[in-house]
Amino acid sequence: MSASVDTTLAARPRGAPLLEIADLHVEGYSEDRWHPIVRGVSLTLERGEILGLIGESGAGKSTLGLVAMGHAKPGCRIVSGSVSFDGMNLLAMKESQLRALRGSRIAYVAQSAAASFNPAHRLLHQTIETALTHGFASRRDAARNALEMYRKLRLPDAEEIGLRFPHQVSGGQLQRAMTAMAMECRPDLIIFDEPTTSLDVTTQVEVLASIRDIVREVARAMQMRCFCPPESSLGRRSR
Amino acid sequence: MTTLQTSAAPHRRRSRWRRLGTELRKAPVSAWFGMLVIAAYIFIAIFAPWLAHYGEAQVISQPYQPWGGGFPLGTDQLGRDILSRLIYGARNTLGIAMATTLLSFTFGVLLGLVAALNAGWLDQLLSRAVDILMSIPSLIFALLLLAAFGSSVPNLIFILAVLDATRVFRLTRAVAANVVVMDYIEVARLRGESMAWLMRREILPNILPPLIAEFGLRFCFVFLSISALSFLGVGIQPPTADWGSMVRENAALISYSDVTPLLPAGAIALLTVSVNFVIDWFLHRTSGLRDER
């Protein structure tokens, strides 16, 4: 939390990378003391790039992914370093400012889709929630976008599947619905946190293929950037 | 929810009504009995002025008339028609109990959710304040407050609601704390959702079954406390008809083997049992509890 990059839009340097993490140190609290989780990571991500992070379990990939949204899990703290998104210092921002960015400009696809959907709501309602809370689109437009995205992600019965509850669809379908949710506000940066760990191998291939297609397709049209922990098939640095 | 422009929307709405229909057909006799009794009470409460022959405070005859004649259930100690007062009593007691329960749930659920979401000093502050309120016996505390502020109907509703909200707060905080640690709440935070949205859309739907069950039970307790306070003379004030005070006013008749004072007490008991039948059925259906047979 030591860096002091100016957060105002006016002062943001031209042509700055979309995401710039410099000398980041994160610690986690356990057994009465702070242990280092991330030690001095620096990375830059340009617009239109896909970046993959590879590391063994517990290496801090997810922690790094969350820090890119200005979020530290409970029990974690960011000790030093800087995280700037589009020239704005995320670590110096207030919670309300971060809230405005999250979901709309930086989206997150979580590790386990099954646990990341609210069991009380239908898929379509959750998919369009981000667009509604950020005032990005009207309910009708958001629902139409979501259906289109379902089709692009090759979800079967796109019309009907949105009316199901999370427990009524398979894990692979949930993961794709989650990707559709992340795309809803056309974010600049999407963080995929091991989007296929909880899936079996054949489904992994299918989900990754559809994610790759959509990132490619939308990225070209929308200048989408993707920052993607460890799916190596997606995660090569490419423009 | 229904404004979603999807081809399947009408299908969904129909199936929801149909689900309710099958659910009702499968309901046990006790639940049906409870629902019918509650419906009858609500009907009587709403249409009291048309159902009762006399006004609730109207003195129309000699005191303590026996059953029969113009007065099917006799008259009370001032010569008012007992049946008419019973009918009006449904309106007063039910209405006040309902208002109190709704108000206590508004306070309790709101603060409980705030405490669950803001673990830390705010949670500690609210929880300890509730502990202090709960450590005082509520009937005595209510008596004290009513004596201090005067026993008007708004005071009665507010005081009982605040005292009852402590229990609702505890339940809400406990069940919401289970939901707050779920992955989907963290993901929702990372979608940039505000606290109000998190409370209403993400947490509340998932804790609704225990809250609805609690609502039924709390309603009974509030109802009983109002009757108890009225019986003690600080609840609903005369000449407003209320079942609790009706028991007290006519209690002397018991000594002459007249069951009239038991009628309002019976009305209270019947409603309490009926509400519990319905809540039992609801809990059974939503919590997945099954009798092992």
C-alpha cells in the first residue's frame, strides 16, 4: 500500500499498459504469524494480450489474480508493491471506487463455478446481474446479450438454460455461464482463475475451446484483454 | 422477474402456479385445518363491522346475561354483547400482532444482515446490545416500558417489536453468517455489488425458509404477549375489544361454572395451534426433513 500513483483519469499516462503489477509482496496470516505468499512479482499486460500464470498448488496464482482486482482475501494483506489498472492505482482506491470497476471493467471467473453461483437464483438472472447493478444495460438488453453469449459459448438450449437453477445444469455448463456473466459488461480485463479445475478432462477441452473462441472473437471486436492463471493452452502471451 | 423477454417466460409462470397447486394437494390434514382456520380468522377480522350485530363498545343490555335470546354468547360485565366483542377482538388482536411481528422482522432482519456482513466492531456492538436487551425478562421489561411511555397502541407495537427483534436479529445473524462465507458471496463482491444488493439479492433468498418459519412462531409469541399484557391491564386499553382483556374482565364468571371467559382464551389457543400446523408443514417441505417411516 505504499505506492502513490495518481488515480485520477486526467493524469493517466497515454499508452500505459492495461495492467501493471510491480514488485508485489502479499502475506497470509496463519499460525500466529504472517507468511509471504507472493514475493516480488512484477508483470505487465497490454491491451489485447492473453497472459497465463503457471504454478503449483498454493503458489499464489489465485492471490495474484485477486490482487489484480485490488482485493485481498480475508487473512491476506498486500505488503508492498503497486498494482495499476489502466493508469489507476488500485491499491490506493476507496472501496466504492473499486466497486465501480469490478464487474464492469475488470471481471472475474472463479475457480469453482458450482460454488460461485447463488443457489437461489436462475442462471439468466445471475448472468445479467452485473450489467444491472452497474447500470450497463436495461434488463431486456442484458438478457438478450446473455442469450447471445450463451449461444456463442455453445451452451445447449440457450433459450431455456437461463431459466434453470444452478443445481439443474452440469459443471461445464455452469463454467460457461460464468464466462458469459464475466463478459456481460464487456470488461477490459477478465481474470480466469483456473476456470476448469473442477471439470473432467473432456469437458475441460470443450470449455477452454469455447472460452478461447469467445475471447478471440470479442477481443478483436472489443479489444478484450485476458489475464489468465494457469490454463496453459489459453495462457500463452499472444496478441 | 417476469419482464424478461424470453420465449419460455409464460411457461415458467404457469408451472409455478401448478407447483403450488400440487404442493397444496399433497398438504397434510393438519396443514389444511390450520390454513382454513387462519383464513376464517382473517375473514372475520376484515369483515368484523358487517359480521357483528353490535358495536364493540356498545352497552346494550344488563350485565352478565346468560347465553341465548338476543345475545348468543351472553353479555359481559358492562352489558356488552360477547359475540360482537369476540369478532372485533379478532381484528384488534390480529392486526396489532401482525403489525408488531412485521416491524420486529424489519428491524431484526435488517440489523442481522448488517452484522453478518460487517463482521468486526459493528457486529460486536449490535450483538452485545442485543445480549443486554435479551438479558432482561421481556414481559417485565415490556411492562416497565409501557408504564413509562403510556400504553397506547403505537407504543405497544413499537415496544414489543423492539423486544422481539432481538430474537429475530440473532437468528438472522446466525443463518446469514453461514451464507456470507460462501464463495458466491465473495464472487458477488468481486462483481462490484453494493451491500444493499448483497443483502437483498444474494443472502436473503438463501435464508428465507428459517425466517418464514420463525415469522409464524414469533407471530404466535407476540400474539400471546399482547394477550398477556392486556390481561395484566397495560396492553390494549378498554373499551377496545381484545381477547386477553376479555378473559380478565369476565374471569369472575368461572366461579359460577360459566365457560364464557374461556371463549376468548380458546380463540387464542386455536389460532396459535393453527399457525403452528401451517409452519410445521412449511418447515417440513423446505428443510427437507422427512419422517422416517
